[in-house]
Amino acid sequence: MTESTSAVEQAVQARIAAARIKVQAARERRESLAAARRVGLARRHANKLRRLAEQRHGADEDDRQDDEQHDQDDEGTPQ
């Protein structure tokens, strides 16, 4: 028994192969976008934490300066 494929069978097989390629390309595109999204999220979170730390550090310095100014003001007034 020989396997002969008709033109219709060949066309069907070609369409199936094309669909598989399309599905695989979509999967790879989604994976690539998901990876980029993860990197972007990590970068945004790191930037946010850095800004928060800078704000906190700046607020700590402001509080320290206010305390020092308050201490200097208290030294000049008799009790």
C-alpha cells in the first residue's frame, strides 16, 4: 500500500502547519511581553523604594535640623 496524498490533504496539512506556527509565534510574543513587563515592574518598584528612602532620609535630616534649631533657641532663653 502506497501513501499518496491528494491536493486537498496537502492543503489541509499546510493550513495545520501554518496554524501551529501562528500559535507558537503568539506564545513567544506573549512570553516576551511578560518578561519585559516583569523587568519593568521590578525597575519601577526599585525606583519607588529609592524615592521613598530619599524622602525619608531628607525628612530625617529636616527633623534633625529642626531639633538642632530648637535646641539653639532654648539655650538663649533663661529658664
